[in-house]
Amino acid sequence: MRKKLLLLLLLILLVSLAACASSGSADVSEEELLLETDFSEVGSWPEKLDVVTGTAVQLTGDGYELSSSSASYVWSFTETVYTDVVLETAVEQLSSERNNAYGLVCRAAGAENRNGYYFLISGDGFISIRRVERSLSSPIVDWTPHSAVRQGERSNQLKAICAGDYLAFYVNNQLVAEGTDGRFTDGVVGFAASGSEDGSVQVTFENFTITAATINR
């Protein structure tokens, strides 16, 4: 009996530790679902082919595909402006080169001005939260290796929180980065991807949701 009790207490402790490891330092409530899509509706998202920069954005039967043949970023954003949100998506890397960057963007200025917050992973297992302003990328959390990222041609579940000045990034349900920045308060949301001097990037985003968020002070 005592042995069973000890095992039960140990299990409770492990669950509690796992919950703490997955929780951020801020208390954020997820509220109204603002958008949900599997990208199956034709014309629901912008598509573009740019031969000069070697970038492409297109709806496919599997989701929303972004590709770049170089270190040039390719973006795609909503038309609706949001303030405090939680973004979630699954993304699969289709290209073989692991030196790249791709992920979610919140509070972007728009298609012509890509200022905003970028929540990025790379195919070689790194993560970063970055602020892009006037074409300059500054780290809120610099590129850091993290075991939560499934490397190479695999799928990862991404979650980005933009609530007040609080920013948090989850990969496969694990908190991998968090920080604060008050430069941008609202903007459009979407996706970004970039290859590198080593090769191109091709990724497909699936099952994207936007949820209203409130930070509880």
C-alpha cells in the first residue's frame, strides 16, 4: 500500500513538473476563436510567384506552401489587423537543406512593410523570437538550439503568443522562448520563411488558428 502511494505521489510530481516546464511566466487566457482554416478554400489566401527573388506562395492540396530559393524571406499575411492573439499551426519542411528559418508572424505592418514579431524555427533545430523593424532583424530571443524542434523534413506544431508586451513561443507543446517588447501593439499576422546561402527552403503550413488573448496582470 505504501509503495503504491509513493508511486502515485511520484507520478503527481512528474506531471506537475511537466506542466511548469510548459507554462510561460505570464498568465495568458485564450478566448474567442477569431479564425480557423485548413487552407482548402480556393482564393482564401494570397498566392504569388516572384521570379526575381525566387520566392513563391501558393495554396496546395496539402496546405499553404511558402518557398524561397535563397536567403530572401517570403511572407504572407492576413488583411485583418489583430492586437492580442494566440497563433497556432502545423508546419512541415519539404526541402532537404536544414539551414533555414520559418514560422509565424504577429503584429506585422503589412505586405509592403514587414515590421513585426517573428517566431522562427530552423531545420537544424534552432529557435528564435525576433523583432523586424526598418528591414533590420533584432533578437528578442536569439537563435538557440532546442530539442523540442523536429529537425529536417518533418512536421512541427508551432504556437505564438502576442499579448500586451508579452511574447511566447511553443514548439510541439513545449515552451522554447519568451520575452517582452512593447514596440508593436497591433498588426496583421501570418507566415514567413527563408532559405540560406546553403540552399532553398520549402514548407507547408496546415490547420491555422487565431485566438483572442488576454494577459492577466
